[in-house]
Amino acid sequence: MDTAVLQALEKIRCPFLDVFFGIFTALGEEFVIAAVIAVVYICFSKRIGEQALITVMSASCITAAVKSGVRRLRPYAAGTVDRVDIDNVLVSTTDLDADMSFPSGHATATSGFFATLAIRFRKPLPIVLCSLFTVLVMLSRLYFGVHYPTDVLAGLAIGAGLAFFWNFVYCKWLGARLYIYLAVAVLTIPFLFIPRTATHSMFQISAIALATAAGLLIEDKLIKFEDTKRWLYRLFRLLILAAFAAIVFLPLEFLLPEGEWFSFLKYFATLFAAITLAPLTYKKLKI
């Protein structure tokens, strides 16, 4: 079935569909989803943004661990179909790890985020739009020949499953939610010492998960910034967030030597500073 679906999609490839699915695969990139969540968290709804962040990050931790352990060859690497080559600022199919097919990170992040929104709003239109967007992102990964149907379905199950899990946690154990997320983040550490799972993506996702867990705990207990409805304040918030991230990331990018643990430190420090110092600045400036 996996092969039949991919070969059927390969037959309908054309320039228009290359662009069409290229847009959705770009919008489903993990860093794009992360940027959208940051905007929601900082500018619109701290509550929804936090839940979406925790959902996507914990789901991505599971996906990264499974990817690193399973090491399934991507369809184009296995000779099942040819790959559609795209390489631009937003998305690239040419620099992927050939043995990191299962599960799909795009499907995981997209389904986790949009399932969280659908669960939160619980209205027909948001549910339909969120479902449609998720399906189109999943189809784009099949169309380009970089994932099997079972890869995207597994990513969907992980992302949507974690969305329902965290919604339950937020409803029943709100006070414990950040400690549960911290436990999930800590569980990624052993994978960094196992040769097969100590991949670059595993180091990256572990650093980001630990930084966001620690940062959210500090913000929740000590800072407690509030939502704003003023558009000018929202703009200032985004600029401050970007400034703190850049101030930490850029020096470390140039000064730290290469290596997975140095990369871990770079991502941890950048995210931790952004999640704690930016909200603290919002409170001090009363924006």
C-alpha cells in the first residue's frame, strides 16, 4: 500500500503541484510551526500558546527518538520513487537524512499544533480548516517522495494523540502540567548517550525541550506576564523576543566550536534566555 500510494502520486507530478505542495510543506516545517506558536504565546493567548508549545515539543521528542532508533530509509533512498528536488530558504528536500523517514516530523508538528487549536476552539470551521491544513502538509511529504504514508500517519497519531493528552492534563492537572512536561524533556537525555540515537536532531530537540520546560516553569512561578490586546505592544514584544534570541545565539554560533554538545548548549541558552528574559522585560516595561 505504501508503495502504491507513492507511485500514484508520482504519476500526477507537474510544475503547478510542485509549487502547491511546496507551499504546504514549507508551512509545515517545524521552525515555521514554532514561529507561529511563539507569536500566539507572546501576542495573543499565553494559555493556548503554552499548550500548543508543550504539545508540539513533547510530540517532537517522541518522533525524534523513534526516528533515531528506527532509521527507516526514505522512499527516494530506497528506490521506491524519485524525489522532487526543492532547495530554497524555507524548505529543502535535498539535505534530508536519508535514513530518518519514520515518523514524519512535519506530520507530527503540524497535527500537534492544529489538533490543539481544534480541541481548544471546538467549532466546525476551525476543526475543518485545521484538519484540511494537516492533511495537505501530510500529502506534500508523500508527493515529494520523502515519506511513506505510514510515516505521516504515525506522525499524525503522535501529534494528535499528544494534543488530546495535554488537553486532558490542562483540564485535570493544570498545576502539574509544567512538571509533567519537564519530566518528558528530562527523558530525552539518555538518548544522547546511546550511539544509535545520539543524532543531531536528537541533541537539538532535547536542548529545546529542556530549555522550554525550565523557562516556562520560571515564567509561570516568578514572572507571570499577561496577554495584551494592543497591536503596538504585540509588535514590541516580538522585537524584544527576537533581540534576546539573537543576542544569545549569534555570539555562541561564532564562538563555540563544532560538536553536538556545543550545539546543545547553543540551543538551550538561546531558548531559555528568550522564554525568561523577554517576558520579564514585558513586565518591566508594562507592555
